[in-house]
Amino acid sequence: MNMQLEKMKQNQEYERRKRLAEEKHKEWVQKKRQEERRERKRKLSKEMAEKATRELEKMQLQEKAEVKFKEWLQKKRAEEAEKKKKEKEKEKEREAELQDKRAKSEKIFKEWLQNARNKPQPALNGRGFPHGKSTGLY
């Protein structure tokens, strides 16, 4: 009987230890799961923060690019306007020179016309020879 009692006590002790081990195992598993959840949350929040940072940097780069493009476009337009202005000035100069040339040539033509009217005309005979004589050309 003593043996049986001893065996029973051993069984009870074994069962008690077994339950304790199972409980500790459950606690450990539960802690492990909580830790994993926390780790996942931490990683997720870290990834979200990194993603937000990347998006912000991307937006800043885009804004910088837009500003630079606007500056470049403004500069280009100013250059084009300056170029057109210079071309118009050159065109005006050419037009003024042409006007001067026309005026001068018209004045010279009028003077020539005036002088040509006042010059005596050589008399031509009916055949078209000057002074009615052949000049040696046949």
C-alpha cells in the first residue's frame, strides 16, 4: 500500500509539474506572440515612416524641379523677347536705310532728269547715224 501511495504521489507530482510546464509553455507562447505582434507593429510603423519620408522627399524634389523649370522657362521667354526686340530694331534700321537709299536714288534720278532736259540733243539724220556719217561699223 505504501508503494501505491508513493506511486500516486509521484503521479500527482508528475501531473502537477506537467500542468505547470504546460501553463509556462502557454505563457511563453502568449508572450512570444505578443512580442511578435509588437515587432510587426514596430516594423510596420517604421516602414510607414520611411515611406512618408520618401514621399516627402519626392514631393520636395518635384517642387524644386518645377521651380527650376519655371525659372528656366521665364529666362527662355525673356531671351526670346529680347531676340525679337533686337530683330525688330534691326528690321527698323534696314527699313530706314532702305528709305534713305530710295530717297537718295529718287533725288539723284530727279537731278539727272532735270539735267537731261537741259542738255542739247544731237541732231540725228533719218538713218540713225550721228551727224549723218557712218562711224566705221557695219
